[in-house]
Amino acid sequence: MYFETEPKSRKEDFFNYDYEYNQVKKALQRKEKIIAVVGVRRVGKTSLLNMIYNETKDLKLWLDGRIVDDPKQEVFAAIYEAAKARKPKIFGKIESLNISAFGLGFDVKLGGESRAEIERKIGNAGRICVFIDEAQRMKVKDLGDVLSYFYDRFPQLSFLISGSEIGMVEEILGESDSEHPLYGREIVKVVMNRLDRNGAMEYLKRGFGQLGMEVSDEEIMNAIGELDGLIGWLTLYGYERGVKKSKDALEKTSKSAARIAATELVHFLQGVKNRRLYLSIMKNAAGRNWEELRTYVGKEMGKPLNPNLFNYALGRLVDYSFVEKRDQKYHLSDPLLAKAVFLV
Ligand SMILES: Nc1ncnc2c1ncn2[C@@H]1O[C@H](COP(=O)(O)OP(=O)(O)OP(=O)(O)O)[C@@H](O)[C@H]1O
Ligand SMILES: [Mg+2]
């Protein structure tokens, strides 16, 4: 059923995204060493990884980046555990909307064996697929080191990593940084995008169809107008409207989605110096080009803006996928962010 709010783990509950799914499957068949699934939050990354995890016949392990304190120790130890046991292992809980597993850590230790002995065991275990969800929550620099170490020494390992903030994933993968440990190594990047209007329409119709409900096109269009094509929000709406049968399903969904979006924004703003500037860019990113946007933001800030400073802030908002550039114009990547800006 489509309108369940947990990440999906079966192909029949997972709508579309065949292209992305096949890209990952083929990359695994080719035994690519690093496959990265990237996309904005709630687009379906965990669901895609879940399904592929379930279908993978090789020795495999699942790591939730939110509970890894020290990637250098823990990722290594987790792989060693799986290699020793020759059995699949899951570290961390596969997330659902309100569960937070921050900082729990997990208890795997590298007994008394020497590094050489451990490496020999990992090397002898054959092919291992390591799934890392929420990779950007780990210490990204350390994770980059770990990945490059395994990349060079254990060609039979594949890492499938996913992360929500595109900028962070680029930090892990080091795409444009020649000093980065992974620089120059082959990485397969699979980008998940939101559904277009037709896709969103089809998704909602089929989802309501599974529940034996008929919902008017007008109502569905209205919901898509408000929520856009992010499958996570559409699922939440379908759940409210179709399963819980709430009267004001759309309003409820858009409120809780805005709250979730606001939480992410708060997290991001904690790391910036000029919070007002960032918020002003977001408030004004309504289909304007660079120059127009700078003028509007300058007016709101009450002073002309240094172009470099403005450009840097705008670039970071794009990197972290709060803002998108389409046809030379800047837009919020998710219409709910317009509400979120006023909640932070
Ligand atoms: N292709 C799909 N078909 C049906 N439902 C989906 C699909 N992709 C995602 N969903 C639903 O959308 C919501 C978000 O999915 P998921 O948790 O996989 O996204 P995510 O990108 O990992 O999000 P986050 O960045 O918050 O971790 C869930 O309710 C999930 O059930
Ligand atoms: Mg996820």
C-alpha cells in the first residue's frame, strides 16, 4: 500500500523511480565500489535503499549514520562483525518519521586481534555490500577516509550510501576538492528528484484506488498545488485523507510538513553566521534571477549587499537544497519552506 508512512521496503509499495532503482541495481551488478543516492529530504532515499537491501543476496550490512559516533572505529568494526559472522547485520533502526536515534552509538568492539588479522578476515569474506543511510550525519571527513581506505584495499566491497543534504554528500564524496581522500575515485551518483505533476497525480489516484476510494481530480490537484511533488508529503496527505480520514487532511499535512521542513532549516541555520541574510534570501527566492534577488534582499536588509557575501549564502542554500535554480531563476525547492521560514 502506498499510503503507509514508514519508509517502503517492498517493490509493490514503491511507486515509480524505476530508473533510479535500475541505476543502483546495475551499479551493484558491476560491483561498483561506491554508489551514492542523493536527494532532498522525504524524496524516498531510505525506501530505495531498503528495497535494495532486502533484495541483495550477498553478505550485507546496514548502518544508520545517526548512531555512528566515530566512523573510523565503528564502520570498520561493523564490517568486521559481518565478515566474521558471515551473516547480514543491521546496526541502528530503520527510521520512521518520529523516531530519533541520535547519538545512541552501538556496541561493537574490535577484540584483541591485530589489524592484519582483521583485514585478512574481511578480505576472505568475499563480497560485502555495506548500506549507509543518513551518511551525512556522521563525521563526514572521517567517513571519507574510511571509504577511501576500503576502496583501495578491498575491491570486493560495495558501499551504498544515502544522504539528504546534497552539500554534505558532496563533502563526503569530495567531488570538487582535490585534497579530499576520495578525490579521483570512481563514484556512481544516483540523484532522486521529486515527481512531476502527472506523476504526483497518478501516485495519489492509485493510492486512493488501493483504498477503494474515489477522490475528485480537483481535490487532488489542490493538494498537489500545495504540497508539490515530494512523495513524502503526498504519502502523508494520502494517509491523513485516506487512512485516518481526517476532515482537514491537507491543512494537517501541510502544517506537519512545514514543521519538519522548519526543523531542518533550524539545524542548517545553527551553522551560519548571518541568519537574517539566509532567511531573507529564502523569503525572496520566488522565481527571481540573481540580480533581482540581490536587490530585493538588499532592500529587506536595509543596505546594499556585498555580491560575494550574497553569492556565498545563496550558493550554500542551493548546495543544501533549500533553494533551486531553474532557468536562471531561484525558487524555494519545496513550497512548504515558505511556511517554514516563518516558523524558525
Ligand atoms: N516511491 C515511493 N512510493 C511510495 N511511497 C514512498 C516512495 N518513496 C517514499 N515514499 C514514502 O515517502 C516518505 C519518505 O520516504 P523515505 O523515508 O524513504 O524518504 P527519505 O528521502 O529517506 O527521507 P529523509 O530525508 O527524511 O530521510 C515515507 O512515508 C515513504 O513511505
Ligand atoms: Mg531517509
